[in-house]
Amino acid sequence: MTMLTKDTLKGFVPAVVTPFDARGEIMADAFSDIVEHLIGIGAQGICVAGDNGESWALDRDERARLTRIAVDRSAGRVPVMMGCTAPGSRQTIQYAQAARDAGASGILVMPQTYVLKATREELLRRFELLGKAVDMPIVLYNSPRRAVIELSIDDVEAITGVAPVVGIKESNRDIGHLTRLIHRMGDRIAVMVGPAYYILIGSALGAPGFIATGPELLGKTAGRLMEIGRKAPDADYVDAHHKLTIVYETLMSLGTWPSSFKAALNLQGLPAGVPRDPLLPLGGAQLDKLRATLDELGLLPGR
């Protein structure tokens, strides 16, 4: 396997959904087909067991199984990373070992989720232990909304001093924070944009790519977003930015995440399945609203 580097972590890197059937079982063939579809529309990497993949509902063996499927289906065309976040270091390391054994090129890791607060010393200890236990490239994941803990730019810089960090998925919704992070750390790690409505702006500022929710609904445009973002704003830029913004805001406002995202993929004809317990599929008026929004944006089949 080829390990992920700062230079190979770039472009459109979708966090792939985990298709479950009505019994909560993984639909392996559907997952493999979605991976192929994503590569076909321009993905330059695949992230397994992220938020979109309902990582909280996946055990170690299931994460490893999905990673092996993604690695086999990608067949060396793109790197595959696996989400390995757990509250404690021991479980995080166990997930990382499973990722390594399954052939992943890197791992995506948050700070210690559910802890609510962490000192600099605790943050450094978490990532230093991980780096020593599993010699794999680490992509930090800063998502204050999900982890509650927010990594400052000083935290990011300090963590890169004790662990093999090659990039970060930056999901802080403060454009000022993203701007400063790219300026200070962009020459050392790949700063990947998280919120979809910052993708084009981030590209113009020097971000090499994105690990975001919603771009895949734009089809092959997703694979061109970095190119579009680096041009002077034109009609393509305005259209893509508008669609990314509306799609992202709509997905985040309907149902319990990621039920709306799975529903959107299903509406486009992809076998995303249903969410796993304790989540419920999107339905009723909310599904109607999602369908109407995608139709208005021209993102449904036949449009």
C-alpha cells in the first residue's frame, strides 16, 4: 500500500456513506458500487467510517471490512483513509491498527470526543501515543460541533510536532480561522476544507482539497471544484458555489444526520440504504422538501 502524504491528500475526498439494509446489515456490494461511482466522478481519495459513514454505529471489524472493500475496489487508483476516532487512546489505537491491517493509506482522527474539554498536554498525549503505536499518516479532524473540543491553530501546530500528521479536515465554520490556518500551516500539512460552502473560497486561498458533505450530489462537477475555485469568479464558480451552499444547508436542516444525505443519494439512484439504529430514514414532508430542492437545482436524474 502507498501511504498518504501531504501532497497526495488533495482534491475531492468524499466521506462515503455506509449502506445498511432494513435489518441494519452492511450492504457490501452497494458500498463497493458507491466507491466506484465516487471515483468515476473525480474523487481523488476515499474516506471510510467518517461522519457520513455513521462511524458511531460501526465496530472495529466492520470498519476494517469496509476499508478492505474500498481498498480492493479502488485498486490503487486513489488512497483510502479510515476514521479511527474514539474517546480513549486505547480504542483509537485499536481502530488505527485495524485500518493499517485492512490496507488503509492513512487515518482520520478527532480530539478525544465526548470529553468536553482537553488540555494541551492531553491533546498531545493522545496523538503522540497514537503515532508511536501505529506508524501511519494521520489526518486531524477539527469539528467543534461534533467533538465539542475545538483545535486552535496553535494546537494543530503542536500536534504536528509529536505525531505524523499529513493533513487536517478543517470543519470550523469560521472563515477567518480557515484563512489563518492555511496561511500558517499550509506549507506543512494539507488543509482540507470541511464545510461545502467554503470549498471554492478555500481553493482560492490555497487549500489543496476538501473532505466535505454534498459535493458528490453535483456529479462530475465535484471533481472540478478545485479547478473552478482557483479561477477568477465566473458563471461556473457562481453556479457551483450556489449549489454547494443550498445542498449543504438543506442536508444539515433535515432529519438526523446523515439520514438526509442517504435520502439524497437514493433519490439520485445510488444504493445508499437506510441509516442504522438509532436513526430513522428521512420521510414525509422532509423527504418531499429534499426532493423539491434537488429538483430545483437540477440534481435529480433526467434533469
